[in-house]
Amino acid sequence: MAGIIDLILSIIFYPPIYQLVLVGLTGALVVVIFIIWFERKATARVQRRLGPYHISPRLAGLPQLVADLIRYAFQEVIIPKTVDKELFVLAPIVATVLSILPIAVVPLTSNPAYWPIPMDYSMLVALALTTVSPIFLIVAGWASNNKFSIIGGVREAFVITAYELIAIMSILSASAAVLSFNLVEIVEAQRVWYILLNPIAFLAAFLAVLMATSGFPFEIPESENEVVAGPFTEYSGLLYGLNMGAAYMKRFAFSILMALVFLGGWSPYTPGEGILSGYLIPSLIVVAKATVLMMIFSLTRSIYGRFRLDQALEGAWRLVFPMAVLGFGLALLEAYLGVM
Amino acid sequence: MSLDQARRIVEEALSGIEYRVDEGKGFIEFIVAKENLVEAASRLKKAGFDHVKSLTVVDYKAEDKFKIVYHASSYLNEDLAKVIVGIGTEVPRSNPKVPTLVYVWRSVEFQEREVFEFFGIEFEDHPDLRLLLLAPQVAEKKPLRKDFIVKEEPIIRTKPPTG
Amino acid sequence: MPAKPVVKRLPARRGLFAGFKGNVDAITIGLKYLVDPKRFTLIYPNEYIKLDPGYRGFIVLDPKKCIHCSSCARICPAAAMRMIKRMEEDPKTGKPKMKLWPVINYQRCIFCGYCVDVCPTEALYTVPYHDIVYENMAEMDWSLETFVKPPEHPTAKEGIPVKYIVDEEKGLVKVRAEEVEEK
Amino acid sequence: MSVWVYGEQKSELGLEGTITRKLEEDLYEVFIGPQHPGSGHMRIIVRIDGDIIVEADPDMGYVHRTMEKLSEGREWIKNVPLFERMAIHDACNVTVSYVMALERILGIEPPPRAKYLRTLLCEINRIAAHLYGFGIFGVFIGHSTMYMWSFADREVMVELAEKLTGARLTHSYPIPGGARRDMPQDFPQAARKAVRYFRRRLDEYRKIFLDNPVTRKRLEGVGIIPKKIAAELGVVGPVARASGIKYDARLAEPYDAYDEVEFEVPVYEEGDALARAWVKFEEIKQSLRIIEQAVDWLEKHPREAPIHERFWAKAPPLWKKVFEAEGRVKLLPLMANLKLPPGRAMARSETARGEIVYYVESDGKTTPYRVRIVSPSARNAIVFKYIAPGYKVMDLPTIYGSIDYFPPEADR
């Protein structure tokens, strides 16, 4: 009996798990609720309207998303007869879980006691993990067995091929500059935030993340005017909510990564000993920086329409990809000069 | 350009074809025999009337005929744009068949489909003569013919108000 | 002829930085409104628009002026206004007499106001509101008793009356109705 | 006579760069509409090969109301509210030509004041309808700000229309012989303010929408209709004018006060979606000019009943009192059962989406013998069939939005 409790406790206190639960799920949920509210409100302001209002006008409609979540949770999940049932149900769940998974390996403090997994390749692993989840969006589209879903899934596949390389290359440029794959070393090496040293790579990463998370002007797979809701056309209730949430979760994971790489991680704070100073405060700083980044991401919605698929791909390959390469080159130059 | 000038132009274009002129307020119509319709329309098009504004069909039940008129005008010739000239024909109600003018004026394609479903007039050789607006069971009744009567209510209510 | 066609050219996108400038312009305008949204949303039903007296809202009958001519029923394009027969005592002779009275069916009324305009004695008039909710369709078919008095305006009881004024800067400005009326 | 295959048909017309091949069985068929957000009640059956549209078949009629038949059972004036339901946000433009046709049969001409009032409302409607079109266009290409902005600003025009007519949308304003109301005293001031507001605002529209690189990229070179083909297909309104056709019903056959006010008819020659958007954009500017001129004229001239004297000469004092107080024109009871002499008339007016044509035939009764309506969207629907093939699926909303197709108007 005691053995089982020990086992459960050891699983819960296994660093990747509690980081995933604490930052990855709880933190992300809070941040995503805030971000979606902010996105709605900011868009509403630009568009000269009120935005969420009637659910608690005193809080300016902040609990709106909570209400939405409750609605999603209690809506009937309709599984059409023609779909591939197992995949249809599993795909959104797996996609959501996987999109938050990179957080499990990202160190949020310099105190080695609170590293999820002490390793030298944390950045590579995190980047590798970000590439897994979009596959399941395609699976979701395919399993739906619906023309719109399949078109949406195919578009998703096109977009993946375009953004993945850019995202990885531009974020990796930091490790090229520092000559290390260890995120802690990259953060520690930033006396000046890396965004100032290599704005080109940052811009490329920014655009790649917009593409990855279907932000405007790259909201192509779900573009509602031709393909209803893209891969999610057949989904309803909680599964649909998960699909929608997955994009934001992914954006959160990418933002954490970008906050570490480009925005100096937990600087200017120096993590100390103990759980408060060693883990909670630095990770809060990282999450705050990621939130600011996400707020900037959400502003594009009110300014841009959406690109056509081929234009987005053309832009990605012709403009953003060279930008990422240039950023990588700049990083190598900086490494050679020893700037960082 | 006034309607009189337009009339002269069309009369010149239609030389050799028998026609009857029907005048209205703001337009002028040339009614030809069914056999000459395509030829007359082609000549009208050559004269510069490049599109059809309205394919107007009127059901004269008392005279047992449909009058089918293509009201054409011009886009490319700014002078002709000021007038509306109709070219049309009359068919008996029992056998409403006319040659299509789609190959003369592409702009009538949808309007011919519309007339087909509302009046039951068949356009021979029309490339795509399907229903456009109506459901099949409604189109069967040929709603724009005068046999189909829509009655308005009387102005005195028989049922008392409920509220 | 004063009107004339003018052939125009699309604004060209020249130079390397034309796209850049377009982006900057768009973002600037967006941020400008993010800071100052200039919105004029009506928070209904906490606020409601107090409409001008000329507004074509619900139509009400003034029975004293009605001359039973049934012009209103004749012109009604939606067949909402119909005449009903009523036995009434003639004030002169004291004998019962058949009279035609208009009644209106708000299930059908399209608020075109023809009946108000055609009424030779101004017996019909409009009230400047139309936001009334009925529980069932039958209630919307008014009897003569309902027709002769203005309907209750529920939002006026709870909401704040506001008016919209056309403004050069903001398009429309929402002001309290009292403030406008003072001026 | 050739076999009717879509690709061939186009090459015959000299349209370069589109596919020319026979239809194949194994194409992907997608039904766009009728329940999509933004598309309205209309379905386009699209057959696609990869990402390219091979065939597009517009399937209309979801909001068909058989107005032509309904009008045969109704008195003349009752048809005005009926016909304006084709495009309620463009009510005056849609009905004014019907009323003009009636006036032609009656042989009367409305007084100048009525003409100017109608022109004023027509232009207010035109701006409102163009903004509506811009808004829907914005939604189609995912630009939600354009949607919200133009619908908010449309409210200004709706407010003006409400001041003028007493109704926000379905004004039923023109009647045979004139107009139903004179403008209120505070109207000119409000109208001038609105005009100045829009002049400034249009610049912001241009920056965030028309000159926005993303939007521009999306619209440029999409749905090109060359001039010759535009004339052949008989497209109307902004679609035709964007293709270089110098046609406007206000220009060809000036009605109401359009032969007295000064304005331009913007014409572009590119023929793509961007040009169509710019035509509408420039037309808003011209409408603002017309509104200014109409308001000036109305203010300068004495206030008198804007209706033909045939309907006003015998007006009792009560009516004149009502007009003095409220600006409302009372109708003669005979209006309800107006008898038109036998005759036929055609009239056209330029609505926001293009020219609308009415053919009206009277046999001397109180109801029409036949009314034929050809609305602009009905004539533009053919664009889907002949222009959309060859473009990508994601271009379909762009084409749809740029021709400003409005289902209730096309279905009638």
C-alpha cells in the first residue's frame, strides 16, 4: 500500500509532470482565458464595439470564456456515423495534449533542483515536440470523412511544411549564437535580450508561430467562408472546444519558448534557493513575458484579413524562410564575434 | 440618342425581315416571326446592341399568345446605351417553343432559364435548360401564367381579432 | 450633362517599401482605434433610443376622429389593417347601426405608414417606439380595444433614454435624451 | 453551334489563361452554401481539381418570393413596399424606377423638390448599401475590422435616412407623383456633418482595407472580367464599371435630379476584384458630393409639398397643416385604388449593385397586368459560372464579395 502511494507521489513530483500540471495546464488555462478575453476586447476596441460585456460587466466580461467553456462542456458531443470513431475522438485530445507537451521539458529556472529533466538538449527536444501535434489536426480532418474537413486538413498540411522549418531555424539561431542546445545556458548568456541582437530571427519566428497557430493573416485551414471550419467541421461540444483550445495551447508553448530564447527568460531576476525564489517567481516571469508576446500575437486579428493559401506559402518560402536563414547567419556571425 | 433615331438604326438593320413595331414609354419593340428571331437578333447585335437587359414575357391569355421580348441595349456604344430596344416574337400558348438566343447574347442564359420555369416556354437548343429559382413541384404550375391566380384578401375581416 | 464618366487608375504599388508602408499605415490606424475606440454602442435594454416624433413606430387609432372610411384597410400593402363590423348605437337617432372599424394585425404590419398618411382625418398616428415583445402570436392581432390606446413601452420603464447625434469626429455620438432636449 | 463546355466557351470569348478541357467525372464537388456565414442564402456548386475551380454552378432561389406574380394581385402603390424588400438597405434605389415607370404611364412628372428628395435618399441608400457590401466583403476575406467598421458607419447613413423618412430601412419613400416626406429642419446640418465625417473616414478605410498589403494581394488579379466579356455577359453596376464599361443608368438616362447635380462616374479598366472595390469606394465619394448638392438645393428652395399637384391640389387645410408641422405628405384616398391608363413603360435606375430594370404593363385596372423586374444581382450571377472557373477555391469568396451578390435581390 505504502509502495503505491510512494509511486503515485513520485509520479506527481516527477519534475516534468508537475511542471506540465502547474505551468502547462493550470498556467496555460489561466493565460489562455486571459488571452482570449484580451483578444476579444482588443479586437472589439479596434472595431469600435464593446466586446464581451454581459457576463459580469464589472469585470469587463472576463468570465465570458469560462461561460463558453461550461457551455462546451455540457453540449452534446455528436459523432457522425460516417466518421472513423476512434481517431475522430482521439485526435483532438492527443493534439491538445501534445501541443502543451513542450512545456514538460523546458527549464523555467536556472536552479538545477527545479529543472524538469536535466539535459543539455532541452531546446532540441522542445522544438521536436512542437512538431508532433499538427499531425493530429490532419488526422482529425481525415477522420471526419467530410469534404470540408479534408480540404482543411490538406491546407493544414501545406501550412505545416511551410512554418515548421522557419520556426525551428529561427529559434535555433539562438543556440547557434550561444553554441549550446541547453535553454538554461541560452537564457544565462543573454546579457542583452536576444531579440535586440537578432531581430530578423525574432520576426521570422513571430510569423512562423502565427502560421502555426492559425493566427491572422494565416488563418487558412479553418477559413470559415469556404471550408466552414476546416478540419473541425464535424466536431461539436467539448471536442470542438479542445480543437479550438489546442491552437492557443500551442501558441502558449511557442510563446514560452520564444520568451526564453528572445526575451531573456527569467531575467532580470536571479533565481535563488527554495521553491518560491528558485521556481515559482522565475517561471511566473517567463509566463508573464509569454503572455505579453501572446497579446501582441492577438492584435493581428483586427488589422489583417487572411491570405490565400498559395500566397501564404509563397510568402513563407520566399520571404520568411530567407529571413530565417539570414537570422541564422547573423547568429553564426555573432557567435564568431563572441557578442553573447 | 432618342428613340426615333434608334428606331431608324434598327429598321435599317432589320431590312428584309418582316416586323411589327410596338411602342412603349421609354422603349421600343420590334416583333418578328419566330423563324426570323435568331437572324433579327444577330443583326441587332451587329448594330451594336450587345447585351440584354430584360427578357420580358407577357401572357396575353385573351389573345392566346405569349409575347417574348428581349430588351437589349448597349454597353460599348455609349450612344446606344441611352435607349432600350426590344426584339421579340409571339408564340401560341399551346405550343410555347422558341429558338434560344443564348448564342447571340450570352447575357440571356439565366433569364431564359427563369422564363422556362415560370412560363414553361421551351428554348430550343438552350445549352443548360434547368430550373433556376423554383422547386420542381412549384415550377410545374408555371406560376407566372395567367392561369395561376393569387388572390388578395378582402378588406373586411370575418374572423374577430384574437388579442 | 453635369455627370461624366471618369476613367481612373488603381493606386500603384511602387518601390521596395510600398508594402512596408501599407503595413505600417494599417497597423497605425489599428492602434489608433485600440487607444481611442470612438464607439457608440447602445447597451440595450439598459439604454434605449428615444426616437424622433416622426418615427414610424406602432400605429394607434384615435376613435373620435375615425370616419369609418376604410381607406387605411384599402391601402395596407400587407393586409395587416382590416375593417371589422360592429353594431353601435347611432348618437343621433339612437338606433343600432352597423359601423366599420379598423383593426390591425401586428403579425403582418410592415410599418410602412401608408395608413397613417392616407387617413383623411389623421385618426391614425404613430408612436415613436417599436420594441415591444409579445408572448404569443395571437396577442399581436390587436382588437379594437387595444388599438385605441398607445401600447406600453417596456424599455422606457427601466432604461435610460439616449439619443444619437451625427458628429463630425465620431460619426454618431450617444447623448442622454434630456441633454439634447434642453438645447 | 458548338458544344457547350465551360472552358471552351471562355476561350472562344478570348479569355486567356483559363483552363480549357472537358468535364471529368472524378472531380471533387463541394457545395459552398447556402448556410455558410457570409454567403447568404445562395449555393454555389463548385467542382474542383486540386485547388482549382473547374466548374461553378450558382444555385439560386433560396429566398425566392415570386414578386412578379404577387404584384399582379396588388394595387399599384402597394407594390412599392413589396419591391423594396428585394434590397431593404437600398430601398429607395430599388423602388424609384418602378415609381418612375408608373409616372410614365400616368404621364406626370414629379415636382423638382420631390426629385431632389428622392435623389437625396437614393444617395444615402447607395452609401449605406456600399458600406454593407464592403462589410460583407470584409467578412469574406477574413477582415473582420472592415465588417465592423462599415456596419458601424452605415448606422450614420441609416440615421440620416431615418430622419428623412421615419424608417431605418424600408422607407417606402417614393410614391407615384413625388415623395412622402419633406426633410426635417435639422436635417441639412446633420447631413453636412455626416459628409465631412465620411470624407475623413474613407481615408482610414483605404489604409486598413484597400491599401492593406494582405487585402491587396488577395484582391489583385482575381476574377478578372475583360471589357468585351463584361459586355457579353451583361454584368451591371460596379462590376461593369470596373471592367471599363462607361455605363451608369444615371448617366445613360438621367432620372430625378441626376441631370442637375454634378458628379463623376468612376470607371476602372483592370476588371479585377480590387478594381471593383475601388469603384464602390470612389462611388461613395461621389454620393457624398451629390448629398451635399441636394441638401443645398433643398435648403435654398421654399418648402412645399413634394408631390404632383394632381394629388395635392384639392388638399384640405388639415393636410396642409400636417405638412407644415411634420413635413408629411398626406395621400389621397384614391391612391389606394389608383387606376392607370392602359400602357406600357420601362424604367431603369442605378442601385448600389447596378442597374435595375422594370417593365410595367397596365391594362387600365387598379393592379398591374405584368411587372417584369430584372435586378442587378440576378444579372451578375452569371459571373460565377463564367469567371470563377480557373481560379482557386479561396478566390471564390473574393469573387463573391467583389461582385457584391445579394441573394434576396437576385431571387426577387
